[in-house]
Amino acid sequence: MTEITIRRATPEDAADVAAMVREIAVHEDRAAHVHVADEQWCALLGRPEVIVLLGPRTAPRLHCHRRPGR
């Protein structure tokens, strides 16, 4: 079994988080609805109620399954 370390994103990760959100939005055909700039992510990631988890770029892909109706 492969061990993967997951950590909470910090303001220093803002550019990576913003890029991931944009990529997901494009994939979901929702790019027009993404209006959060990298600088805003920096502020958001400094707030205790905003939690984004990151894994290493070299980790094996994990597959997510959508709930029916989504």
C-alpha cells in the first residue's frame, strides 16, 4: 500500500489552489463561474474556516465518484 501525506493548504499555496480550481471548472464546463483571483485565495487560505487539502504532486491518482444526480 502506498502512503500519501495530505496537508492543509496555506496562503503560500494560493497560486496552486487557484490553478486547480480553474482546471476543475474548465473540466466541468463552469470556467465562466470562477471569479476568485490568486490574491483572494491567499487571503481565503489564511482563514481558519476555509480548508483545502493538498497531496504531493507525485502521488498516485485517486479516483472520485460522483453522487447520482450531480
